[in-house]
Amino acid sequence: MPVLTSQQGMPVWRRRTTRAQWLQFSAWLLGVSLFLFCWKVISDNTMWVFVEDAGRQGSDLLSRMIPPKWEYANVLWKPMWDTLNIATLGTALGIIMAFPVAFLAARNTTPHPLVRSLALMVIVSSRSINSLIWAMLLVTILGPGVLAGIIAIALRSIGFVGKLLYEAIEEIHPTPVEAISATGASRLQIMNYGVLPQVMPAFAGISVYRWDINIRESTVLGLVGAGGIGLQLNASINMLAWNQVSVIFVMIFATVLVSEWISARVRHAII
């Protein structure tokens, strides 16, 4: 039974029609049926004997990771530096490519609807493929190494930065743009003095936020051969050297924590 509010602030009860009641009942029935069907599919494809033993296996694995082999940290400084370079250079390259794409995708700055459609296709294509998949493809094309990781991060960043930036461009206040247009300014002058000053704070915040995300994503690119600390993580797991894996986890956690602090301070200073 829906509730409306009168002008005096008092609740007004209205009885649902028979059609509305049946629609609500059908929606609930469909939702519950879908949930039960999905649960059955998951249950049929799950080996519950392993799930029942998961607690013992997890505690056994944790016991092998403690105490960490701290001297192994000396081997990780160079791979961690490569990981930071992958994230930073990949973010910078992605931002350079995403900046013009965002202006072509925004309704109020695109030169033609066809150009906007192509720009949106680039953004959607970038966002639909995870950086790990990009890295797998690029390792096959370029070979293993840091270059494949940098390009993978860049290709993934285009969609993220481009989408948020073109939405920020479409949400700018039109008054400054109209005022500059009334003076007879060119399209480039309108962009420089009417649009860019309004979107640059958002652009800076988006860029720093994406760099923070890319540091986390670049830590696992080495699992497919794209360089960074993920190579050492994959090698340690393959050798069952769990005390080395724990050191890698601690270093990744510390790096992400520092990057989160830096990005938060930078965003606070910019915005």
C-alpha cells in the first residue's frame, strides 16, 4: 500500500489496484525464482568437499607464510620500482590520449555527432577490457616486459579518464561559455577561456585517482609477463615459497597505502 504525503505533512494511504498488486507479486516472484536458479547453478558447479575443507587449508597456508622471509625484500626493490614506473607512465600516456577523446565525446564540445559516436566507442572499448587482458594481448604482441605493462595500463586508463572527463565537460556552467561566445571569440578561445577553467580541477582529480588505481592494477600484471613485482609473486607461488609471498603482500600493501595517502593529499590540494 503506497504512502503519499499531504501538504500538511500527514501520510495519505492509497490502496493499490489489483493490477499493481499482481505486478508487485510477479516482480517478487521473478526475483526470488532468479535467485534460486542462480544458486542452483552455482551449487551444482561447486565441489563442496573443498569448501568444507577450506578453513583447514587456509590456516595451513597461513602457517607457511609466517614468519615472512624479510631478507627477500632486498630482491623486491627493483621490481617494485618497475611497478611504480608502469603505473605512472601508463597513467600519463592514458591521460594524454583520453584528454582529446573526452572533448570529442562531450555533447557541448564535439564537432559532429558522428565524431562523438566514434569517441564514445573508443571509451567503451577501453573500459570493457580489463588491464590484465590488455597485458596478455600485448605480451603476445610485444613480448614480456615493462613496455607491455605500460601500454596495457594506458589503454585501460583511456576509458576511465575519458568517461569521467567528458561527463564533467557536459556538466559545466553554460554562462561563461555564452559570455565568451558573445564577444565573437573563436572556438579555440571559447575552449581555452570558457571550458578548460571549469574542467581542469575535475581533470586533475580524475588523473590522480586513476594513478592510484593503476598502482594496484600494475602489481598483478607481472602474472602474465608484463613486468613489475607480479613476476616475483608468480615465481614465488609456483615454487610454493609462501614466506616470500607474504613479504610481497606486505610490500604491495605498504605501497598501495602510501599511494592512497599521496593521492588523497594531492586531490585535497587541487579540489
